Amino acid sequence: MLPTGTISPSPTITRESSSQGSTRHTVIRHALVNDGLLQEGEADAWRIARHPFQITSAEITFFEQLGHHLLAFYRTLNRLYLESVKGQQPAWIHQYFDQGKPESLLAYARMNRFKNVVPHVIRPDIIPTDDGMIMTELDSVPGGMGLTGSLARTYGELGEHVVGEADGLPQGFAAMLLSRTKDTQPTIAIVVSDESESYRAEMQWLTLQLKNQGLAIACVPPQDLRFNDDGLYLPAQFGERPVSLVYRFFELFDLPNIPKFELLMYAAKKGLTTVTPPYKPWLEEKLAFAMIHHPMLEQYWKAHLSGETFQTLKRLMPHTWVLDPQPIPPMGVIPGLTLGDQPISDWRALGTASQKERQYVIKPSGFSELAWGSRGVSIGHDRSQTEWTQTIEHGLDSFSTTPYILQEFYKGQLYSVEYYDEQTQDWTAMDGRARLSPYYCVIGDEAKLSGILATVCPKDKKIIHGMRDAVMVPCGTGLNKNRNVQNER
């Protein structure tokens, strides 16, 4: 459990000379270019940090334990959904998750052969706040693995201590893949769709690391897969062995645009190959956070989760509601949602909230091109009252195809980090707010922490995400003397 105190102040940082700083930046940038993650001759796509983002030993313990809680959450959520489908739990649960999904996908996902399968790479997005950690997202098809792995290795080679060790992510990912197949010498395909093209370079880097570990693996677009009666095959240049395991790096809402997606699903259905993460859209919805806080489901969570896991998730996951336009009976209220001190029974009442009362985020729950990255995100106190009212209406109007959620907004704690300024050719400090994204690789019943990516955006940015002005860097273990300076202002 994480104490309320977060990252400690650090010793005074001794600045490098301009030439030393330039050399360090050049080494990091050259490694990223060599790994295919930056382009030669172009400006940095994000700000390169001088050192890893340091976290305390207590925080490392918190992140190591968090994987266990998240794996238990996925397994219990999966069970809750399937019991709802069977009528053993209220129907509204699966109906919320199923909203806007094609029946063919739902029928496939509910097949008994896939019943207990859950994602095997888990990545939450964690915001350190003055009152502790808050989890804003939970992703089972996460980008950033290759980037985090490449950065961890680069800083490790510079003598820095990084969470998960320098090769923790490739090793964890390899162990996860091998645990998903019974073949002693499996052939593995990492399938990256054209729609996910911006992540192809980092998945190719990850593939190369696993190939260097001795795995028979290739990163290919789906159209390059071949199908025979006995299974899926990689292109001829990769050999003629059938593919034992496919790592799916494409979104389920994109399926109609994915070449050969029917053949891939058919091969998994017939047991000719294994696909991870599974085709389970209910495990890729942000509205899952609403379930952990719903008073009608509290006893279910308590019955299937340990007390520590349930309390940890309730504390980490912000209160979340599904923007459901169906009328609420006169005697009913929206559980846990108030305006001032008064409970409300109509979402539109939020349109009258003052700027101070609009400490909420509205965003699509999932199964949409707007549901990843910072797309589709609206922050209440960053909008005019007219814009906020329109955002609420849009969310309600979209319910039948893409449900939206309302979620409490939390402001991140301020930190000072150093990045390389290309104009001054030296390291400079930036005050910003951080998002920490730990990567867990599931091996059996263990969700192993394999690395953490920190994204630090300037303090005037409301949404923390990868951008040119952001510092992106792996988290460090605090074993080196240079530490992030906590901003106390």
C-alpha cells in the first residue's frame, strides 16, 4: 500500500558542462535513432531527460504489488460479465459493456473455449497527486512497450538504475509469450495493423530483442499472414512452420478494416493458434471503473477479491459513471454523484455547474477511434459552460453506439525535471505533472512489473500525454545520487 507521501526531495543536482550534456544527449538520441524510434536529422519528437524519473522504494513496492491487484480485477470483471450474460447477475452489466458492439464479435468472444482468458500485458496510467496515486486508465493493448524498453536499455548503459532492469521489458514480454503456448519451440507473430502504424517501429524493436533471445518471431501486418487448413503461416522468408501464437496489436473496433481478420479469428476458434490479448471488448472498456464503485456490486467484489485488492482498487480508480440517457425514476438518484451537497437524478443538471464544480472528465469508454490517447477527452473546468453542456449532450446522444463516461478529475503533483534544450544546447529544468505507466507481463498467476514509463508534461497542460513538449523517460530506482526535485509550490 502506498503512503500518502510521494516522491521525496532530492539532493542538489550538479550540472554537467555544456559539452558533457551535449554528449549525453547525443548518446541517448543516437540510440533511439538506431532503434528506429526517432528519425535522423529531425528534431526530437519529445524532450529527452537527463536522468530517469526517480521513485522511492515505497513506490516501487506499490507498483510491484499493483500488478497482482489488476490481474485479480481483470479476472473478476470477466467473471462478472459472463455471469451477467447467463442471468446470474443483473443484465444491465453486460448490456453496458455490449453497447455499440457487433453481435458477431460478442458471440465469438463469449465462446466457452475463451471463457477464462484475460489480457497478458497490463498497463495502467497512474497520476501521482498530493493525496496519493490515482489510476486514470487501464489498457490491455498498450503502446509504448518498445519505447520503454529501448529507453530503459539506453539509460541502463549510461549507468542509471531503472525499474525492471535495463532488459526487463523484453525479458518479461518473452516469458509472457512462452507461457501462452504449449509448443516447446513456438513460432510467434506480432501482428500490427496499418491503423496502428505509428507503433510499428517500437514493436519491431521488441521483436528484434526477442529474436536475439532465440525466439522464432516476426512482426508483420495482418495481410502478410497465410492460412492453410492446418493453421496460420508467416511469409515464406520466415520459414514454413505454423504460427503457434499471435500477439494482437490492433483495436477491436478496427476489425472490419483488418485484412484477414476472419481467418485469424477462425484459426484461434479451431485451436490452430492462440491469440493474445483475447477478443473480449468488455475487458477494453473504461466504464469498468464504474463497476468497482457501484453500490449494487460492492458485495460481489468483496466476495471475489481480497479485502486489500478491493480497497486498493476503490482508492486508485476515480469515481466513474456511464452517461446513460435513460430516464431515472422520480425516487432515484445517480449513485454517488452530487452537485453542491445535493444528489442529482439528471445528467443535464451538471450543465449548470460552476467552473469549480466541473472537476470532471468526459471521454468515450472504448471501441472507438476516439477512445485512445488524448482523443475525445473533455475536461469540465477547462471548458466554457456552453461547451461543457454541449459535451454532456454529445455523450448522452452517443450512448447507443459509443458510451461515454464521466470521471472525477485529479490534478497531478508538480515535479521539476531536466531535459535537453536543443536551442541552448544544455540541460534545463521544467516544472510539470507526471503520468506513470507501469507495464506488467502476466506469467501464470504473476503479473510481473517489467518497466515504468514516465511522461511529464508542462504544468499548464491539463491532459498528460506524449507530445513534443513532454519529457518521456523510464522510471529509476533511486539508487543513483541524482534525483528528481519535487516542486513544493
